[in-house]
Amino acid sequence: MIFLFALLGKDPWMEASMEDPEYAAFQAGDLHTLIKIDPAWIRAAKDFRLIRRLLTHNPEHRIVPPCYTHTESDLSSF
């Protein structure tokens, strides 16, 4: 959220909680509600899915390009 709030010109160090309707809408992926709360979200709408994926995606399930994946046998050849 720090990066995203900085993009929107908001206080990037603001504490985020589910009690904040803007944060709750972001976590739920509800772009329409975000735009109703603050029209500045229109600027981020184009990249909303990408930004949300980067900020909320589970790292264990992150897709890693093949050039960055190595097996132990690949590493032993170095």
C-alpha cells in the first residue's frame, strides 16, 4: 500500500486496517468503490489489477520466469 498511496498522492505511511473503507475495498479488489471514495483511483485504474496482484499476491504461488528458476542440479554446475 505504501507504493500505491505514494502514486495517488496520499500519505504513504498511513496505518492500514480493515476498518478503513478504502483499504477494505482495495483488499476486496473493489475498484468501483475505491473510485467512489476517492476519484484519484481513476489514475491507478489502468494498472489496478497489476498493482493489487503485486501487493497482495502470495509469494509462494508467485509465477517466476524460467530464467530465474534453477534446480539444485543446475546450481551445482556453476
